[in-house]
Amino acid sequence: MAHSGSLVEDLNTLESEGLKAVQSAETIEALEQVRIEFLGRKEGRVSGILRRVGEFSPAERPKMGATANRVKERLHAALKAQEVSLGQAVGRRSVSEDLTLPSRGRWVGGRHPVTQVIDDLVEIFRTLGFTLVRGTEAETEWYNFEALNTPLDHPAADEQDTLYLKAGHLLRSHTSPVQVRTLERYEPPIRILSPGMVYRRDSYDATHTPAFMQLEGLVVDEGISFVDLKATLGEFARRFWGSDTQVRFRPSFFPFTEPSAEVDVKRVFLNERGEESETDWIEIMGAGMVDPAVLDASGLDSERYTGFAFGMGPGRIGLLRYGIPDLRLFFENDVRFLGQFAGP
């Protein structure tokens, strides 16, 4: 039977040779060859020595196993350290060889384009005397429909269009419930603006999403007329799109306003030749005089007070402002797209 001392000596000798070979390796490829030579499973020199363990008595094997493990651990550690050192050296050489190489671009943070639109809208209406008001996204049927002169048998209240929760609650389908809650809580004069998320059972395509931002405005006081509505929205459009913007009101219908109108704008822009051109008429919002039934449902005297309301989608206005073809780009969180709006 072989003597264990010779095998331990062979392992110690192998350790010294392996550490020298690791230090001598000047490339990652050469270092890999050292690893295969000394620690390879089949042809590695350490494995070759360990295959001789069976020649020794059971009492001698633990000592040889401990020595072999120590040798493998030291060689593994040396290989790892040399690999890191060689990698850093390669990095230093690549930089020193060409200092003109561009650095990796940094992601630039910024406000979402829809948020930018909302902030601009809020600022314009703030200068016109409006106050910002928030509302809950989970509403009751009363505030979302009935208080707004919309009976529950109306198509808008159907489950095919509205996302219902439990016990008569739902995800609001518009921000108009904020109107009723404000009218219940405060006495006129009232001039509020309410942005927020709304939810509908809608398709997800280039022009529709099941969840989107909406911005609602409400004015209630004695003597408010349609002239006030037209003047306010006309001033808003000119401040937002430019002094040459034209505004058009088309008759429409909404359950909570009477009379109601769709509001369109025609903008002036510079074409590719630097000449002034006009867009087609573009719809931007719905509006109208608050229906007396809504004022009565809120506890106000509809014989004394009148008002107007309007609602728009900041996402759609963002499409018009930035020339974006698809609403879904606002929701996909593609930093290549969003980075264009982050500013310098």
C-alpha cells in the first residue's frame, strides 16, 4: 500500500506550480487553459492525484482529502482574483487606446407628457380663477349617474360600458361626480377644475383605452350664461394653442348639461416651407350649461343659480400637441419615447 506522505507532497508541489501558472497568465484565454490544466474534471492534474486516494488506507484518506480541498480552494481563489485583474486591465487599455469613444448615455428623468399637459391646463385655468379639486375614483351609482340626470336604465350605466364593484359601487366613468360633491359641500360662487383617472369598458387601441385621465371644469353662480362658457373656453384655447386659434361650438347632447356642445379648434401652424397653414377642425372637449336637474339634486336652487361645465381628455390633447399617433404610447413606459419629453 502507498504511503500518504508522498501524495501530500505531490499536492503541495502542485499547489505551488498552479499558483505560479495563474500569476503568469496574461490573458483571459491563457487563464482558462491554466484552470483546465490544474482543475479540469477529467484531465486536471489535481483530479489525477485524487484518483490515487484508493491506494491508501481508510485512516490516511481524510488527511489527503483535506489537503486536496485546500489546494483546490487556493487555486480557485487565485484564478478568480487574476480574472478580475485581467478584466480591469483590459478595460484600462481600451480606454487609454481611444479616449474619443462615446460614453453610455444616461437615462434622463422628466414629467410624463400627459402630466405636462395637465399641468399646463391647470395653470391656464388657475389664472382664470379656477380652484383645483380632487375626487374619489371609486364612486356610487348616485354620484356617477343619478345625481347627474342619468337614470340607471341609461345605456351609459350598462355593465357593458361601466366597471362595477360591489354594493352599488363602481369605478367612476367620468370626473363629473366631483361636480355634485362640490355643489353639496360649498355654496356658490363655485369655479373648480378636477383632473383624475376614469375607467370604462373600452377597447385598447390607438384612440381608446379602458383607463385614462380626464379633466373637468365647473362654474356655478347667479347669472352665468352660455356667453360666459364660450368666452372662458375661447380664452383657454387661445392661451393653450396660440392667439390665432379659432374655436367652434357644435350642438350636442349630454344628460347633465342643457344646452350641450362639442368644442372644436382650428390651429395655425408653420408648414415645411415656413408658411402659415391651418389644421382641420379638431374636437377637444364636450361642454354645456349645467342641467337644472343636477343643481336640484345637489341641493341648490336652480331658479337662482346657473352654471356651465366642460370635460376634456388630456391624453388626446397631448396627441394633438406633440403629433403622437397612438394613445398606447402613453402607457407602455418605453424610455426611448418618454425621454423625448424630459427636456434638456
